[in-house]
Amino acid sequence: MEYKNILFNVDDGIAIITFNRPKALNAMNSETMAELMEVATICKKDENIKVLILTGAGEKAFVAGADIAQMQNLAAPEAFKFMEFGHDTLRLIETMPKPSIAAVNGFALGGGTEISLACDMRFAAENAVFGQPEILIGLIPGWGGTQRLPRLVGAGIAKELILGGGQINAQRAYEIGLVNRVLPAASLMEETKKFARKLASMPAFAVKMAKYSINYGYDLALDNANKLEIECCAQCFSTQDQKEGMKAFLEKRKPNFIGK
Ligand code: CO8
């Protein structure tokens, strides 16, 4: 399928979503966000898609934020709508029962950091740059940065980044737990695809339950969260993959998972 601002390819169960406005450093305008919603919806529904990778076209940027040129004259109700739609789109990615990896290849500022935060994992090229510079243009993050960033790296560091508006490099992002891996730019996509293929080979229902338990347990009190985990883990015993996984272990062979 053809999109104006996004490249969308599916290969061997792995969907690659590439933000494709390199001249504007892949800044997110409303059209691009609508296209992201469209492809994310396909990814959720298509059973052949097991894992999503989000990345940016060109050498310089993942996404350099929401499109400032488009936003500058928005009235508050229009801004609200743009933000709400962005939230809905990112929440769809965050909660879908398949893992997503942001392959961050350069600037991931403002909305770019926020898109990466909605993914399950972030793999960064050595030249990646993260930050929430909205404060420098009279805003605060509007696509989840004030909520997901403190949950991931702690409130103190999140406040340093959001109130201070500074940029951090990939190494610092790794140190604060914002990114999972730092990779040479030349091997970022290959290494990300390699890990995506590994995730795609896992028993799909267990992947779904693991993600569900972490996502929906995270903000609960521990007792309730543990109960959620018990429920999710127990459900795995209703799958053929659980039977196969345990049988294969006991027979000392590789399991043959079928995704059911
Ligand atoms: N929006 C629009 N255009 C952009 C953006 C952007 N976010 N970022 C870069 N561009 C454009 C530049 O205007 C420039 O265009 P042109 O060639 O036509 O002049 C082109 O991309 C290349 O950019 P630079 O020349 O600036 O490249 P540099 O290498 O000098 O600098 C930077 C790269 C540091 C990334 C710089 O471009 C920059 O600071 N960009 C803006 C970063 C930023 O502030 N991002 C946050 C935006 S706000 C946001 O994301 C809020 C999200 C949720 C709220 C939604 C509210 C409705």
C-alpha cells in the first residue's frame, strides 16, 4: 500500500514503518499521524504481522518532533484534537498484542522521543539524539512525554529533560534507561530486525500475555498487579504452544510453535 509520508513494508512477519519526510527531518504533521494510525491499525488486525519496527528515513532523523510549521497557528481546541489523535495512535501501538521496537537513527526530539516511548523497546544508533525541547517553544510534551518518560526513567530525570529542554546523546539515553541498546548506525536496522525475528519466533499468545501483564499491571498496586499476572500466566495453559514448549523441553528438542 502507498502512503504519502510513511513507507510501510511487511517482510516475514515483521512490519517496518518508516517516517518519510526527510527534508523536514520526518517531523510529524497531522497527515503523517493519520497514516501512522492507518498502518498501526493494519498491524493490529493482520495476524501475519508479529512485530513492528518504527524508524525514520534518511541519515539524520527518526522524527524531529511534531511539525512546528503546521502547529504554530493552531487554536487550543485544534491543538487538543491533534494531541488527542496522536495519543490514540500511540496508545494503539503501545497496547497492541504484538511487540514494537523504535529503531532510532538520529534526532528523536519532542514527538519523536514520545513515539519511541510508546514502543515496547528502543534501539538507538550511536548518533541518536533524544530530548523533550517543547518548553523552548512555549509548550510541554503533548504525546505522552510527561507520563511515559517519568515512568521509564524516573521523575527527576524526566523533569530535567522536560523543564530544561536539553538534548541527550544515545549513550546518556542508555545510562538513564531510555534506550535498550546503542548500536553503530550502519548496523542499527540489521540488529533491530534480528531481534524482531527472534520476537516473531516466540509463542504469540505468551508474547501477548507478557505485554498485557506488564502494560496493565504497571500502574496497579502490587497485590492487584500480581493477580493480573496470575490470570495472564494461567491463560497460557490454554494454548497448544504451552503444551509444545514444555513437551519439547522435556524431550530435549527445539519447540515448534504454531501461534495458538
Ligand atoms: N517541525 C517542522 N520542521 C522541522 C522540525 C519540526 N519539528 N524539525 C526540523 N524541521 C525542518 C527545519 O525547519 C528545516 O527545514 P528547512 O530546510 O525548510 O529550513 C529542516 O527540517 C532541517 O532542519 P534544520 O535546518 O533545523 O537542521 P539542523 O541539523 O540544523 O537541526 C534539529 C536539527 C536540532 C533537529 C532542529 O531542526 C530542531 O531543533 N528541530 C525542532 C525540534 C523540536 O523542537 N521538536 C519538538 C517539536 S514540538 C513537539 O514535538 C510536540 C509534540 C506533541 C504536541 C502536539 C501538539 C499539537
